[in-house]
Amino acid sequence: MKTPRTTLLVTLLFCLLCAGGTLAANVEDEPGYMDLEWIVIPADASEIQDIDLGPILGGISADAKEKGDDALVQVLAMIRSSRVKSFSIEDGGNESAKMAVDKVTAKMEKEDWKRLIYMKDGDETVSVNTKYDGPDLVGLMIVNYEPDDSVAFVNVVGDLDLGTLIGLAKQIDHDSIEDMLEGLDGIEGIEIDHDEDDDDDI
């Protein structure tokens, strides 16, 4: 997959919001939850990010606290759940990818999600959408789609505060978060940055 600025935005937002402090007992019942489990990652996708940190959220939060990363601990305290599905689009895969994007978009419209950001660069689009429960921001949904290249879906659930998150972002070491994610590859079914070309070289 290429790394245009919009794909970079999705990656940055995910790295910032990828973990949580307290997982909701029934996260599916949360108003900010968006079901992504029905999205099937094609078997021929050469690059995949399929991440659900639910089973190990407590450990991640405790580790951040132990290391004294107060900014990260504050971010984690806001998050109850996060889910990422991202994969490259190979030959003939545009139809199913677009169908998934359209279905998620239609569901957000039906459930009164609000579009916060929309960007278009050539054929590539990225949208950042928010879900409110009364005055409270409870969900964030990011959809990034570029035909013939890649598609990404990111859902974050929690008691979110965008202003606080943006302020804290400047204090968080994003490289350390990325290193942490790489260390989780293969644990509890987590699959991160899988690249068939790399596998072929082994």
C-alpha cells in the first residue's frame, strides 16, 4: 500500500487511540460501537492490519502507567474499545471494498453519526465521523478508501474528548506506541502489517 497523507492520518489517529483503559462489558451495546466483524479481509491481500485490543487492554494501560507516561494514561482512560480492519486491494477487489465502504457509510447515516472531516485526493477519500449520546462524544469512526490500493476502517468507543486528545497527542511518543503494537503481532489473534512479500523473503 502507498502511504499518502490521508492514509497517514488514519495510521496516526489509530496509533493515538488504539488502546483503552476499561473495556465495556458489552461494547456492542455502546452507541459509539460500529460492527466491523462482517467485513471479510480477502485471502489475497498483500498487506493487512486486523487489530482488536479488547483482550489485553488492561495490560496495556498498566504498562503505560508503570512507565510513567501520564499523557498516554489519560488517553487510555477515555477509551473502552478499538477495532481496526485495513487491507490492500488486489486485482478485482474494488467492488467488495466499495461495497463495505458504502454499507458502513449508510449505517452511519442511519444512526445519526456526524461527519467531522472529509478529504478527497484524486480517487482517495477519508472521512472522520463522530457519534454523540446527548452532549457526550462516545464514538469515532474513520473510513479511508483508495480504489486499487487500500481500504481502512477504524472504530473507537469511549468517553471521548477530541480537544483533550489533540492536546495530549503532542505529549505522546508515537514511536513507542508503534513499537508496542509491533510487539503484539500474533498475540490473541492480532495481526499487524502483514506483508506477503516479506514472508516470501524468509
